[in-house]
Amino acid sequence: MARKSSLLKRTLASSCIILALYAIVNTFISSTATLKLDRSFPFSSANSVVVSDEFGSQDTDLLNTSGKFVSPVKIYLYDVPTRFTYGVIEHHGIARGGKSVAEVTALKYPGHQHMAEWFLFTDLLRPESERIGSAVVRVFDPKEADLFYAPFFASLSLIVNPIRPATSSGQQQQLVYSDEESQDAFMEWLEKQEYWKRNNGWDHVIIAQDPNALYRVIDRVKNSILLVSDFGRLRADQASLVKDVIVPYSHRINTYNGDIGVENRKTLLFFMGNRYRKEGGKIRDMLFNILEEEKDVTIKHGTQSRESRRAATHGMHTSKFCLNPAGDTPSACRLFDSVVSLCVPVIVSDSIELPFEDVIDYSKIAVFFDSVSAVRPGFLVSELRRISKERILEYQREMKEVKRYFEYSDSNGTVNEIWRQVSQKLPLIKLMINREKRIIHRDGDAPDCSCLCSNQTGISARL
């Protein structure tokens, strides 16, 4: 009996040891899997831990790509005069026949491709309880801030005055709004702020998404972290990938919500847009000439209108590939329209910069051609016909995975990713602030380390 009891005890002990080892191994595997997922989507809402103190306030820690919890970057939102935000919206409406309103904060921002300035502004106005997963947290005491966001709807300001024909006497109608005056007034206000003067603007975030936004005062904000669409109209001493952030256009085409597949995509290549552009956009006319008569290719001249957007939505949703030539600047809204349409972008632009390239491998979602090759008769179409159905499905699968990065209305989409990109600039900003305190000014031709140029060798064709 004693022997049986001893045997039973040994059996139970062995079972407990085995169960304990299983639990340890299982926990390790789960942690590793979770960490891998978190590394794939850094600073996503799944990577945040919210801790409430006894007063009910919340601190959110984020899991970074090294698997360590870090505190969000603290950002201060300037309470700028309303003329630089809602006032711009009001003037935009008045210029189109609207009237002044008593409460401008009730106005809706008009839709256009440079809406990032609106989404970032309204994001910081939201309660922190609704911003879980953001890489930045708003603080109300500027003394606590790491960075400062100075909102000005500069892209909307550019288009407040609609293009109007001359009057019968040949005179242009008098304008009631001046973008130039607004730019000057914004800088006069900003340069009086204590925290701008403290570090000469280095720790400030300024959005100038339209290539012409803030053109009059860009040299006065070039120290700041600039949020731009590309560097097409910026000098190397004004902006670079080192200091600044490339942000996506707000797509104008309805998102395609169907499954991947090519059965309902009968058109090989689709393009609809302005045929005639300046500067780098001249390639568009050349592409029209060589593609207009190609079989299974739809290439149309179109202007911005509701009807054109409907036609473009249908075209992109029923095509395998969407042509993305350079416009007046290297980038264009059409790229992001293509991605949310699951229409493989065909990028023809020799100096394009793309947003979020630390988390998106664009060679997996787009086809690239240099401009010289693209305008060779027959070359572009023959190369696209060589791409198999399976490869197109791979492109679509990847686009479906990353398209949230181009959805400004997604709670874990574009806005969160822009703030993550901004937060990564903070160590460099601190370096530049300290460096400027002791810098010896060198020859004006010497490169400035804050604006190291990006690769200027152009793109390579990738299939």
C-alpha cells in the first residue's frame, strides 16, 4: 500500500512539472507572437496600455518596435486666432456665395485632396480617451511639451478665391481674401510666441501639404518639422526626409470594399486626369499619345468635378492597373486613389517621394517605370501584359493590408501614422536644438546636417 502511495505521489509530481513546463513554453510562444505582430504595426491601438490614476486622468504607454513600453510624445496645440483655421473655411464659403456665420466652429471643412491639415487639427481636439494608440498626447501646459503644433489651413487658404473670369470691362473682380496677407499674419503671430523664439522653431510642427502652401514664408518655418506631400518645390536647405514627414493626399475616390480578384477588372490600364501639366507633368501628354489607341487601355482627359470622380471611381474599380504619371510636382493624389481601389499603381515619376516607407514596401504594391522607358511606344503595355494573374493578386493582397495607412477617417489610419512619424523626429530635433546653441557658422555652401538630401538617383523599374 505504501509503495502504491509513493508511486502515486511521484506520478502527480511528474504531471505537475509537465504542466508547469507547458505553461511556461506556451506563455513564451504567445509573447513572441504578440511582439512580432506589434512590430508589424508599431504604435497601433493594440499596442497601448492605459493606466488611470486616482483622479481619473489617463497615461498611455506604447509598445515600440524594440518591444519596450515608451511614453507618447507630448504635443502642445497652439490656440491660434480663428482666422487661421475656421476663418479660412468661412472665407472659402463666402467666396462661393455663402454668408458669415455667428459660430464659425460649426463650419465643415470643404473636401479636397489636401485635407490632412483638418484631420490633424481635429484629432488633437478630441478627448484623449478617444485617441488611444496615438504616438502623441496633447498637453495643455506648454512647459510640459516636447513639440508644438501650430495649425493654419494653408492649403485651403490657397484656394479660397475661386478662379473667376474678368468683368466686361476687362478688370479682374476684386478679391476679399488674400492668402499672402494670411501667411504674413500667421508668421507675425507665431514669431511672437515665447516657445517659438525659445528654440527658433525647431520643436514646432507645421503642415504645408499643397506644394504651394506657405510659399511666401517657407524660409521662416524651414527649421520646423514640415508635413508635406513631396519635396518638388522645396530646396534642399528647406526640407528633407531627415527632418520632415511625407504625408499622403486625402484620396478622392470611394474606397473599394470588395475582395481581391481580376474577373471584374476587364481594363488593363486606366487613367483619367488633366492631360496638360507644367514642368515634370509634361510626360502626361506623351503618354496620352502612345496609349490612346492601345487595346484594353482607358486614358481620358478629365477635370475636377463630381461627375469626373464618379467616372474615375468606376474606372479604377474595374481596372487591373492605374497609371500614375507625375503632375506639376512628382506626386499626385491618384496614387492613393489607386491603392484604396485595389488598382495596382503604375508609377511614372523619376523623383517621387512616398509616405511611410519605413512600414510600407511600395515594390509590393506598385510597379515603377522611369520616364524614358515609359514613353517608348509599346513598352509600358507589353510589360504590364507580362504580369501574371497570380502576381496581380499578390499586389492586391498587399494593398488591402496597407490601405488603412491612406484612410484619414480610420481611427488607426493615416493620422496615427503621421503622428508616429513625427514622434520619431524628436531625438533629431533635440540634437539640432543643442547643436545650434554652440554651432560655428560655416561657409554658406556647406551642407546642413538637418536637411540631408534624399537619394537623387531616381527610380528603377520594378515588376
